[in-house]
Amino acid sequence: MEESVRLQIIYETAVSMVTRTPEAWAEYLRFASRFYKYPFDNALLRSVRTNIESAWM
């Protein structure tokens, strides 16, 4: 699978995760407020990565 296709799948999954409930959206906004200089896409992917890393701890 091409890298661009994998990133698109990750991005679409991340968007559905942060928009599924008002609480999930609020949690994402709290996270993104610390990365306000980043574009939405980058902050979103960073959020997903942080959630995955915290799940492993």
C-alpha cells in the first residue's frame, strides 16, 4: 500500500474519531490548543499518535 493511501486512511479514521461525540471533539480541542501554530491536519495526526502512545503505557 502506498504511503499516501495509508496516510489518507489514518487521516479519515482520525477525523471520525474526534468528531464522533461532543466530548471527543472537546478533548481534541484541548489537545490542539497546545499546538495552535500547527495546521489542522498535523495537529490531528499528532493527537492520534499521542492517544496511541498513551494507550501503550
